[in-house]
Amino acid sequence: MATSQQFDNRRAPQTPGARRRLPGNDQPLKPRGVNWPAWLGVGLICLLGAGVAIPNRDAIGRYVNRPIEAVKLTTLLNRVNESEVTGLLAAYMHEGFFDIDVSVVKQQLESHPWAARAEVKRIWPNTMVIALTEETAIARWGEESLLNQSGQIFTPSQLDDAVSLPLLAGPEGSETRMMEQFQAFNQILYASGLRIEKLILSERGSWEIAVSGGLRLVAGRTAVRDKLKRFASIYDKWIGNDIADIEEIDLRYSNGFTVKKKQHDLSEVAVR
């Protein structure tokens, strides 16, 4: 009886750690040799560089750490002029590029009353780049200072061109609150064509508002926004045409307000 021979095509399991050889290549892998000539060349270059650098390290240091000689402004300035910037930076000019403390220069620039924020960068070999953001004055605070949109006080040397800004006056420390209320009150009255010229907060917390045309609004201490909204809703219909004759409107009533008219001077009226 003929016997049939069976073949198993499955691969025999490899023992752990056995290295697989590619077909037709029974030679073991040879370790790659060290390129000694290349390493010797690199070492020689380093030695030559050190031989040149060490005796001339002071000259190289002066070349790399060059003094700052140029200032570049990247923003347009309205309130701060370039001569003032130059004066603030005079102490730092001609210092070494790496010797200047950028954070100190930033603080020096931000010491200017009209400077809200400063950004300072160095560009090698000898340039300092400055971006300056100026303050925006929203109102006057007392007789000498101004308020920005966040209610922060700053005091320029002159306020000649700020006399047309609204005047805010209140207890010390109330600046932020007053700016928030000023913006809210202004928004309510804007639809009626009224502009706040003066906003006063008393020590007892009572609000008084003077609007364009000389009209004074006494709003009290509570529900001030609601009172102003009620006033604005009837202003055009009942008050607008007579505003020139009204001195004060008292809004401190739950269901209405009182009107005080101006006392006209009749001394110059001719009698016939």
C-alpha cells in the first residue's frame, strides 16, 4: 500500500531571542566602525576656535553685547511725545544689549501719566523696540485728575484740553463705582438727547446729576436707574420743550417727581 507523505506548511516556532536572517544572507552583521579622521577634525577645529576665542574674549564680548543706540516706536502717539520717551529712556541708552533689564524699562515708561501699558523688546545688535498704549480719558476726577474707562485715576501735568469732559466727584475710593454708574446713567439718558456734564456722589451715598442745558437731577440713594428710566420715558413729551426754564427735577419719589423752575432776573426789564 502506497503511503502518502503530508507536509506542514506552518512555520516552526522561533525560540526567544533568535535573530531572523534574510534569505540568501547567512553572514553575521559587522559592527560599524568609528570614523576617527572625522572626529579628529572636529576636535582640531574646537581647539583652534578656543585658541582664538580665549585671548580675544573681551573683544568678542564687547562685539556681542553692543550698547543700545536706537529706539524704535511701533505705535502712533497722541498724548506722549517722542521727546518724553527719549527722556524716560536716557538712563538706559548706551548700556549693553544684554545688560538692560527690560522689565525696569517697562516700568519707567509706564510711569508717564498718559501711558497705560508699555511693551519693550530688544533686537540685536543695538535696538530697543517699544509699543506704547496711551490712556483714554473718559471724565475728570476733581480738579486735577482724570478717569479712564475702568475708573482708574491718572494725573497729567496739564488738563487744558480736558475741560470739556464730564466732571465726576465722590468719596475717596469710589472711582470705579462712579465710572460704572456714569456709563449706565449716560446710556439711559442718551436716547433723550441728554449728556451728563457732572455726576456727584455725596458722602451719604446720594446721587446728583447735571445734564446738558444746566438741568440738575436729584436722584437720591436707591433705585437710581429706575428713576432715570422713568424720567427719560416722559422727558420728550412733558419736559423737553421747557428744559431751558427748569433748574432742578427731584426724582426721589416713588410715583413721580417735582419740578423747580429757574428764577428769572427781572432787574433789566423796562417798566412803561
